[in-house]
Amino acid sequence: MSLLLSTAYNLYWLGRYMRRTQELVDTLTLSPEARAPKLRYLGWPETLAGDTEAVRQYLAQTALPQHFEQLNDNVQVVRGVIDGDAAELFNQLKRLQQAANIRAACFQVYACSAVMLDQKTPYVTLFWQLGDYVEMLDNRIRSGKAESRHYRYLADVVTRLPDGTAWDPIKQPLQAMVYTTNPSQFYRWNNTLAQLFEDGV
């Protein structure tokens, strides 16, 4: 089964938003000192850093509902290519979010991630993983915690993109970044990836 590029693009963004949602939840576990740069990266008021309850309220009332809406939009587009188990788990996620059960919805995102790793169509998992690992690496770079292994996770996914296509030129540069771990190279590479999705492969 082949995927339309538009579907692959939405799978990619589904992976990014799912990872981003998980990273939001992790904000609550950080110390105030570690939380301040994280809030700055997220574009939140840094004045929230020392107030865990204020962060919790901001997550529940503003940030997470916005992210769940983005997830829902992407799921609607890819519903025709994900399997029945994934569709049902995403339906449960939407019901929890609509019931304002934010805590349970956050746990449900982890269940959805697990089922996306085991899709019957390999390219469905692959493009979802592409978004997941791009978001993971972006987050690690911005927080100053990127290591060679984080680049390797993404490089392993990119290597499995279809051969003999316009994806080929983005494979070797990312493999080289495993050793250079150069953030500026990653962001140039990411711009090229965005252009491929825009122009077509």
C-alpha cells in the first residue's frame, strides 16, 4: 500500500503533535530551575516556572486542549490508513478530551503512540515516526540535551524512507549528523524536509 503525500504529511504532523503533547505533560515533573528554559521554548510565560499549580492549570485550560484539537484534525485526515485498533484508541482520546478529563486523555496519548508503532502498513508507522523523532530531536536541541543517539534515532527512520525518490538526498546528511550533532545543520535539514513535503516527492 502506497500513501498519498498529503497523508504522509499528516502522519508526520500527527507524530509531532503527539510527542509535543507528551513533552507538555513532562513539564510538571521538572524543577522550577529546569522548567524555566522549557517554558521559554514552549512560548509560555516564564513567571509560571516556580508555580506548579499555575503550570497545571495552564496545561489543562489552554495548552493541552489546543494540542488535542491539532491531534484530532490530523487523525481525521489519516483515518483511512490507520488500523481499527488505532482508530478506536484515538476515538477514546477524543471522548476523554471532550469530557474535559485531561489527565486521562494524556495517558491515552501514550496508548495511541504504542499502537502507531505497530501499524499493519509499514509506511504509516514510518511517517508517524518521522514526525515523532523530528519533534523529539528539536526539543532536545532547544533544551540543550541533544546527544548523538537522538540524531541516530531519527537517522534510522529516515534511512527507511522509499529509495529512488526525492527522499534520497536527505538521508546521508542526517547520517553524518549522528557524528557532528550540529544543531544548525539539523535545522537546515528540517527546512529541506518541509520543502519536500510542499513540493512533492
